[in-house]
Amino acid sequence: MPAAGPTVQNVGLIQAFVESTFGTDETASLGSFTAIPFQEGSATMTLTQEMHDPLHAVQHHHDYREEVLGKKTCALTMTLPLAPTGVAANDSTAAVQSPLGLLLSVAMGGENTLAEGSLAVTGWTSSVGDVTATEGSQFDKGQAIGWVNGSSQLEARPTERVATDTITTKLAFSGTPANTDVIYNSATYFLASDPDNSLQFVVRGLESQDEYVLMGCQLQSMTMSLPLDGTIPTVAFTWQGVDWLHGDDAAGTFNQITPVAYANTSPITGQSGRFMSQINGTATYTGSTVCVSSLSFEPQLAYQPITCPSGINGVLRWRLSRNNGPSIMGNFTTYYEDQTWFDVRDNREDRLILFQIGTTAGETVLIEASTVQVTDVQRADDNGIAGQVVTWKGRLDGDTNTPTSDQDYSPFRIHFL
């Protein structure tokens, strides 16, 4: 417990829980909340209690009306490392949800079924092959698999189809999986059409009465930082909520915060990996690697409150709105050697874009824009090198076989392998 007097600002704890009832205090189950590994100093909480002029007249020149309490809202911003789980989903271990995965499952709306990987069976090509009999059901289209190549580096690829025990990848591996090679599974987060979950956050500091419960929270913005200089990639979130409580008014019992171990979180640096692009429907690996000096994936997600007098502070739930533009867009800077990317734009090619960060099982992230159109190419000075900036916009996945679900259609996915 801190001594008397003020405490430092940047020591604290944020915990999150997927609400079972929208905007309702669930801290009676505080032990089920997940500790969030946010970057120290990045968290900012805003607690709003609206105050309103009651509008009646006064009878003295210097008098003023006592204001009326209105509705409460809240907001929370924080930055997390874009961290893999540290758990390799091999033939005996299932993929797991991390604290970041918990947030992504609500913000993006979808999480795949977390399952074990399997082993390759003799007969693989570089993009199609069987896993152990009956274990194909542990995989699905619209997620990703991993294979460790002859250089002991994990290669991650999105899946196009799964038929019984046969898996087809959208982009081929650099080699051919051999009999009994591990085929790793993924924890995959994808865009859903109508996400209906909300988060509850508990924000706590060192003082014994420094705890707040933020309820009915949904995404306001999500920004990814993907440096290539050997620093840690991050995701910055802003959450908006419909109500809040001081810890003293909540159902939970709040003890002094103590050090926690963040579950399933293994941050990595961003210099090792691979940026790849290929025409949809073409699995050829050769020629897919693109050397880039910078890149971005920019989710364009916005939630709006559904107004209802019987809701929480007038809000029934959050609804993902449509902005009449792409749900994912981005750009990359590459070296200028020929007119290839101008031709990609002019030919209106449908392209797969992948960015793999990390090369070790359990320590890898694969970011996927499943079908994109290049909309602009501009020549650029890239630190003295002749360069070009390629801008793209995403559409529904046009390469997943016979899509039927949000997971199949999603234009943007984040895979942890």
C-alpha cells in the first residue's frame, strides 16, 4: 500500500470483461476479468457526468440555478503491443485467446473456433495437402495455418478451403510440408456484420479508492502502428461507454492492486517477417514478396448508439455503422523498378495482401487484407531511394471457396500463430 500523500499516475491496472448484460455492473465476478497489458502511460480515461441548466428564472441579479444531473458516458484510450500469444497451436495444443484477442473479438466482432493443429500427411504440394485423418475439422477456411520450412522459420498462410482433411492455402508455401511436419493452427479475428458484444473495463490506480467501472463499451477507433525498425508493433484503441461507476458504488470488492502476469502475451519486434501480395486465385509463391520500407493497415470501423429510452442512459446497444467506404484500407512504400504497380491499378486487379511479423511458432502475427484494389500509385523519394507509395482499399474476400459466413467474407483478418 502506498504511503500517505499523492501516488504516481502511471502505475495501474486495467481489466476487461465481455458483458453478459449490456451496460450492467458485473464486477461481482471481478475474478473473471482479464488483465490488459497496456503500454505504460498510454491509458487515458474520461468520465463524463452531464450537468444541465434547469431553465427556470431567478429573482436576484447574482443568483444562478442549481444544475441538474444528466446522463453519464465514458471513454478509454490505451495502446497495446500487437503481441502473439506465445502458444504454438501444434498437434497437441489448441490456439488460445490473449487479452488483445479478447479486445479484438469485440472490436472486430469475430473470433474463430480455437483448436489444435495437426500433422501433415504424405502427398502435400506447396499449397494443398492432408492433415491427420479426422483432424481436418480442427481447421476452417478464413483462418490461417503455419508450417516451419527447411530454414526453421514459420511460414503463415491464410486458408482458402478445407475439405474433410484436405487444406488449400491462398498462397503457397516456399516449400513442401513433409509427412509428420506440424501444421500449426491460428487464433483468427475477423470483421462481423453485426457485432453485439460489449466490454466492461475496470480501471484501477494505487490509491485504495482509485477504481472505476466503465460499462457498455464498444470501439470508437483502432489504429495499428507497424514499424520495421526493430521496435514493437502496437494497436491503439479508443473505447466509448454508456455508463460508469466509482468502485465504492460497484458490486465488486476491490483490494489493493498487486503485480499480475499477463496471460498469453508475448511481444515481438517488427523487423523480421515478410510482406506479400499476389493476384487472387493465384497461389504461386515466387514473386509474391515485396520489399517495403513502410506500410499501414487502417481499419475504418465506427459504432453508433441505438437510442432507446429503456436502455442504459438512453442507449440500447451499439451498432456497427456503414461509412459508404472500405472497412479496411492502407498503403505501402516500395522501391521503384518498373511500372508493375501502375499496371496493377490500371488493370483493376484483385489482390491478396499479407504482412507476417515474426518467424517462430507461437510468436507470429499474420495480417491479411483478403481482396484489395490498388487505387493510387505515386512516385516518392524514399530516403534518397527512388520509391513509390501504393494505396489500396479492401473489399469482401473474393478468394475463399464458397463463402457463407462473416469469417469467410471478411476483408480484414488478424491471425496469431
